[in-house]
Amino acid sequence: MNTIGIKAGEEKALIYRLRSLLTERSRPVAFIVGSGISAGAVDGVRAIVASMRTMIGDPGEIALFDGRVTGPSDAEKYQQAADFALEFRDQDWLNLVIRQAVLGACPDLTPEERNRLARADEKELEAFERTSPKWRLNPATEGLGRLLQLLPRERRGPVITTNFDPLLEIAVRRAGARASWQQIDLDGKLSRGEDEDAVDIAHVHGYWRQGDTLHTVHQLQKPRPQLHGSLRGSLSGHAVVVVGYSGWDDAFSRSLREFAREQDMQRTDLIWCSYDPLTDESFSSGLLAELLGAPRRSFYHGIDANRLFPGLVDSYVAAVECPHGWRRIDRPLLDDLGTRTPGAAEAVALFDGAQPDWPEALDPRIPRLSLVGELTEAVGRCLDGAGGSGGAGGDGRIVAAVGPMGEGKSMALRQATVDLARTRDDVTVLWRERGTSVDPEAVLAIPQRAGQHILLVSDDGAHVIDDLKRLMPLAKAQGRTDIHVLLAAQEWEWRNRRPWQDLGGFLADTVKVHGLLEQDGEDIVTAWRDCGALRELAKTPERERARKLVDLSQATFGRQESSLVGAMLALRYGPLLGEHVEELLRRIERHPMLREAFLMISVLHAAFHDKDRRIRPLSLRILAQALEMKQTDIEMRVEDTLRKEAGLSDHGENLWVRHVSIAEAALRISRAQRPDELVPLIRKVVGAAVRLSPAMSTPDHDLYSAAYLSARLEIAEESVAAAETAVAVAPARLSYRTSLVAALRIAKRLQEAGEAAERAAKEMPSMTDPESKFGFLLEWATVAGQDHRPESNALLIGAALALPLEEHQRVYALVNMGVPLRNLHEQSADAVYLEALRGVVGLLQVRQASRQQKAYLRRHATYLTQCGAIPLAGEDDAWDALQTALDKLRPNAHPTLVPHLKSAGASVRPPKGAPDLSM
């Protein structure tokens, strides 16, 4: 039967398909429904025939009725009974029968009440329909009403029904939406209501309390050209779902089959759902036979509407309440995850610094730090309208746990999420999966429910600040006070992104990670003992263990690296940490490229510092480029394995070793065991970053950090290799040439540094970043100074001062200028250089300078005092003194400097019109 597209008994597959249509596709979905969706609530055709027979009353007429109404099917008996009614009674009598049948959906009515209402006028019936609580809805009608209320109007097509009853309208109203209905008892057009937010329902065989209802073969088969034409217009471009409709041979079914045959032009999917089994015989004639040849159609049988629609509502709500890339954390999920108790190895790996997952968060062996309680309390206040800066009734709906990396935030975030999901019945908790953005449209599409809250939870919280800057104002504008956020963020990332500036009004509470408390230490050490993971700490007396952990953690808290993970590693491994890391390297070596990846991550981690906002660890995209792999392969083959080995901690696109002590140990082991290993890896990383960097603009922070890695490497050979690679890949970028000159200078290879500077100077016109010339000239000047050539040192700084500069650059150049001027005066005793130094000190004393620059300034001032001189007070006199000294040096300048001295111009004085930034 699969050859004709029947999906037997695939109710789950149908629900998934319909959910996809309703949530992932852009086309609206229309429903065609028949008596099957009201079965069990409204009398069916068999009961209606019996009711007609009873209402006839006269024995002779009943005998005639029995002779006419012979079947064989219930549907045929119904049409025969309707024909009889029109011949022996009239349409009004038949309408009365239908009202009696419809009122059967109010089982609490007495027979007298039912008879009276059936004869009431249309106005009284309308009031009863709208206000009476007596209407009984079966699961199918109630579910469809709820679904129609949930669907946004752009996804909601019309509902076309052959039923006479008002149960669907009642279901829509009970669900909280408005119903806009129309009845077509003869020919007429399907039309959409004027209220765009209302659910459009069309009764194509008539409506129970208005006009005539259609029943007989003659009535049903009468041509209805207006209905046929409007059906095409109403359903074009829709996905059409047919449920509970048997497809009688009438004008409506003929319109439907003609519409279906045109689907290749209309791009409409037709999904036919049958309760009864569909066999070859079902498609031998009639409507189904003609639909079989239509394009874009599919058939499902064994579909019970009383299961389908409630199941579809649950699936749809779960989908829209949990956007793509998010995970709903609720009691059933936690109960399921709680049955998967991690083994001892997983628990020990967590103590070694592995990132937690849900089984670990649920593991009773894993201690719950005091931070967990702080977070749950802060979120509780936020949910109850008494949160921090937002205040009661305010806008504060974000709680953030902020602290250094590796202080237990990720575990505390998961444990707090578990507690909130288990204890708050009024909260839907959604967890952001790694790499998912916070899409405002998807979040705001989650239905708002009275008395219910939505809590978005995200680790790597600093990475979603830009998303929240869009979401929270939109939520406020739409009155969505039900949306709350719980974050955990690394302190340096949080600080760099300055969320308090744009999210200040929405921040209810920022929970600062404060390090270990006494009870935290006791709980952690007890967990180590119970898991057999004390290791070297077992040598410490039991009563001193917790105190030792707390003291070590507090002593290192607030520094760049994790005090908690660092203290745990130091106490449990002590001097054996190197052996632990060596064993880690041996294990990961079994996997292709894993050791390379781990060492690349280690290099960037060991070179990281949070003082420069541009400095980052290794990013996923650079690692993928360096290893010539796809990022998805890196995530699967590298990240997952290293994470399991407790060797990797990833935050957004940033890749870290779990602790700097592990990174540094891995690098020491590599240098000792394989001296030639790290330089090629460093070249790969730097080359990857430079290739990914834009040629004509400043690279992103992760690219910048790797491309200019040479400045932060302490091993001279590695630093020079990094700088050489950047120049080899992008020789036209002057800043990379500057880095190479600096690396060679720091490596005490002054002659090579000077030669590299001279080569760059000759190629200056072809450089793509002329804005880097200032830094290049200062670095070249430093090389000249360290090579005992103070004349060149001073002239190069003078050439830098002659460029258009920002004030901080001018201060930096002046501080450096003091060094060659002192040297020149010491060597020659020429007063012109002392006078120039007086000018430099005078200029610097009225300008803002860094702490390090002030230290150099004090040295220059001390030299003046030793020479019995004082700084020059006048700005003009100071610049003139400096200019005089440089003019004296120019005639004897080294030939390689001459082009730069000419191009820079003669004057070092700031141009007229430049702002005076002196104090």
C-alpha cells in the first residue's frame, strides 16, 4: 500500500509532520473537518435517524419510514431519512431534528429543556451557545480549539467543516480566542472575517441555529460554483489537513477534488486522515480515487481525532515553548536523567576540572556550593516581583552569576536550574544549548500564560548580552513580564561587554562569585573522600584538609585563573601534577590530531591575560583552520574527547585548557620530551589566524590575539617563529613586520632586528596598514637604542612625533625620547641635548601618563636634577628645544633613515588646531 502513500498507524509521524508545518514552515495550515471530530459529543447519524423515527410518532407513518430507510450504511440511511422528512414534513422540521441532535452535546439538559430550546428563536439559541457551561466537548474538538487559539494568525488558515454544531466555536472561545463563523446553506463564497485575530470557521452544510441545513442527496449534490471558486482562493498556498471527514459525494467534495488536482499550480499540500482502515478498495472509486492522482497528497489511516489533536497541542506547545537550540528542563526529564548515575571515573573527572553535565548536576555525591542557594534565592525574588535593581514591579528580570573561570559557576548554574525546575510549578525552564543564539522572535513566540513564567538559562552569559539587548526591550514593549533570564558569565568577558550600560534596567541581581566558604570546603573534601579521590591530600590530617583547601582557594581568588580548580589540582596532585598531565597527553595521543589541538589550545591559554580587551584564547574557527578541518568535525572529534578527558573548557567560541597550571605543565612536558614539537604548531595557529584576518582592517579579537601571539610568548625561538609566520603569510601588513622586529630584539638578535626593520622601511609604500607606521618607528627606534645608536633612536622617535597622532601616542613617544636624549648628553655633554630633555620633561609633566610612563618620567627628572637643570615650563619653548636637538642630528642621519625623516617632515610640534590636552 505504500505505493499510494498510505501511512498506516503512523499517528506519531503525523503529529511530528503537523508540528513541523505549524512551527517550521511559512505556509498557513487550514483544516477541513467532519462529523468525526464531534463524535461522542453530538448525536451521530445513527442516533439522528432513531430520533427522527421517534419524533414521527404515528405508527403508520413509522412503517412508511422503515420501508424507505433501509441503508445499507448508516450514512445512506441518514440521507434516506432526510429525504423522507422533506417529503412527509418540511425543512423546518428537519432543522428541528438537527437542533435536537446538536443539543445532545449538553447532556445535563432535561428532555423538556432540550425540546424547548430546539424550538427557541435564533437570538435565544445564540445566547445559549455563547454563555451556557452545559456544552460537552470531546478531546478532539477541545484540542483543535486550543490549537487554533495558540497558532499565530499568519500560520492559521480557515477551518471548513461540514458539521452543523457550534462545538468548534465554543472550543475556540473556551481556549481564549475569538471565533468568526459563517454558514453556507446554499451556494455562497467562503470569506475571511474582518477580525484578523479571530479564527475563521465556515460551515458549508449550514449551521444549527441559522438558515437551513443540508442533508439530502439533492441538496448536497446541487452545483455550488461560488463555493468552488472561493475554495480555490481560500486554500491556495496552504497546507490542508482533512480530519474526520468521510468525503460524501456532494458539491463540496467535488470542489475539493478539483482543487486537489490543481495543487501543482497552487503549491498546496493535502493531508488526508482517516479513522477507518484504507485499503485498495477505498481508492477504487469516489473522492479518494481522484485524490490518489493529485500531486502533493498523502494519506494516513488509523487516526483517532481524539488522540491526534490533544497530542498535536502538546507537541506544538513543547515546540514553541522550547525554540530550536534550547532544552526544556522539567521534572520528567530530570527524573529520567537522574536514573543515569555517573560512574566513579566521571565523578573524579569532575574533581579534575571536567565540565559538568546534567547527570553530574543530579549526582548526590557532587557537593552543592553556597552559590547554588544564592542563585535560586535571587531568581525566586525576581520571579516573585521583588528582585534587586528592578525592584517590585520593575523591569529587573535578569540574574547573573559573575566570577572568574573555573570557580564552579557552570555546576552551580545547573544545580540551581534543577532546583527551580523541581520546586516552581509556575516556571517553564529553558536551557540554552551551546552555540545557540537568543532569538527574540522565537522567545516572544512562546505563548504567554496567566500566572506562568519563562526562565531562560544560559552558561557563557556574556556571549548573549547583545541578544538580550534586543530581547528585553521588545519584551517590555509587548508587556511580556513573564520572561526572565538566569546567566553565568566569566568576569573578564562580563566586564569587557559592559552589560550594565545597556541592560542596567533589566538586571535584577548580579551574584558575585566570592570563593569558597567554610562549609563549601567541608563538602568538597567529604566528596573527595567518599569517591576515593583525595590522592595527595590524604597525607594531610583529616581535620586540616578542608581548611587547607579554603585557605589556598582564598589566597588565589580573584586572580586571572581559577582559584577553585587550581586549589583542587594543587592539593590532590601536588608535585605529581606533571605526571597527571603527562598521562593525559599519552591518552589523547591515541586520537588523530588531538595532541596537536590540545597543545595549540595550551599555547594560547598560557599566553592569555585579561588586561588587554583584545586578547583571547584560541577560538574554534582558528583551530579548525590550523588543523584543516571543518568546525563541526572539531566539535565532534576534538572538543568532545578533550572535554571527557577533563582537558578542555569551552565558552562560546573560546577554547581553554581547564586550568592554566595544566596548560603550562603540558607545554613544559612537550618542550622537554619533543623539543621540535611546539614551533610548527605555533606556526600553524598564527598562519591560520592571519589567513582568516581581513587585509585592510583590524581583525576580530580572536584573530588579533593569535596573529600577534609573538608578543606574549616567553620562549624566544617560539616568539620569533610566530612573528615570522605572520610576515610570511601577510608580508604587506606593517604591524606584522613590527612584531617580527620586536621578537628579534627581545631575542637579543639586534642585527637581524635592524635588518628586518630596514627591509620593512624600504617596502613602506606597499604596506596595507599605514596607520601602523607610528608603532613601527617606535620599535625601530628601540632597536637602534639597544644597539647603542642613540642618534638613530632619537631621529626615529622624532619621525614618529611628526606624524598625525592621538595624545596618548604623543605621550608615549615623548617618554621614549627621554632615553636617547640622556644618552646623547652623557656621551657628548652637549647642552642642546640637555635642553631638549628639559623640554621633554616639561611637556610630560602637564600631560596624563600611565604608572609605567611616570616611572620613566621620574628617571628623566632625576637626571635633570643631577645636572642642575629644571624642566622647561613653556609649551613653545619645550617644543623648540626638542626641535633644535633633532635638527642638529639630521645631517648625520644613517642613510636608511633619510627617506623617513623627509617624509615625516621637519617639525615635531603638534599642528595648529590640534586640541591642547595638557592639564
